[in-house]
Amino acid sequence: MVFQLRDAKRVLDCLKKGVKIAAQVMDAGTKVQLYVELLNKYVYFYEKGVASVKFEMLQELIDRIREETPNLDAGDEAEQIGRHYANTVAHIKARKEMADGPSFEGIQLE
């Protein structure tokens, strides 16, 4: 199956709109969860070669997640969000080590 994307600008517009909406959410848990979900979508489109999705955008979301994570109340929700984010980070680390595909080299995860 060949992935074809007809409108990379539209994809980027939708992703940016999602980040803007997530930034306006008052509940820290919901905000971080949305950021992690959006990071996954950014990674997906970055891996598919959508030219308008740059690794700097991935880094910005990672930084936002790091900023907001300390605001989470301890509990099951924070633990679930932490696991979801850890899985995403593990995926990015694995992709950094692969020679083929888009480069994740510039992304700082720690």
C-alpha cells in the first residue's frame, strides 16, 4: 500500500489547530494527554514523509509535554499518560537508531 497525501498544508493546519486547542484546555491531565496524542500524529506524518511536518515541531510538543507533566496530580491518570508518553519516546528512540526513513537525530528526548 502506497501512502499518498494530496494536501500536506491541510495536514499541518489540522495538527497546528489541535495543538492550539490543547493549549487552551484547563485540566492538566487532559492537556498532557492531548499533547501526547498529537505528538503521535506528528510522528506518524513525519514518518510518512509529509514535507510540512518538521522535526522541530516534534521537539516543540515534547518540550510542552515536559513542561506540563509536573502539573499532573499523582494517580492512575498520570500513570497512564506517563506510560503512553514513554511508549512514544521508545518508538522515537528506535527510529533514531534506524538508518532508513526520516531522521529523528535532532530530537532531544531527555
